[in-house]
Amino acid sequence: LETTALGAAWLVGYEAGFWCENDPIAADAGATTRFEPHWDAETRKRRIDGWHDAVRRTRVQQR
């Protein structure tokens, strides 16, 4: 679930008086999954280096 949009929608509804602070939506706003890194150091370095290379190749050159 994309929580940025959910949070923005909740804030709009809250400010409009649609629901109160104790609404179940607010109570359910916590994380439902937890990220646990599992790559070894060599794999992590190779993947990060690849990401940096991809960013470098896609950037527009400044004049």
C-alpha cells in the first residue's frame, strides 16, 4: 500500500472534520512489513555501484 497518498488523504479528511484523531485509519497507519537487508557486502557494493553508474549515465550534462 502506498502510504504517502493514504497519509495525504487522511490529513485532508481530518482537517475537513471527516474523522477524528482516534479514527481506525490513524490506528492502522503503522508499518505492515519490515525491511531486513540480506545481501553480503560484495553484492551490496556491486548493486550500489551499478545504481550509481545508471544515475550517472542518465543525467543531463550541464553546460
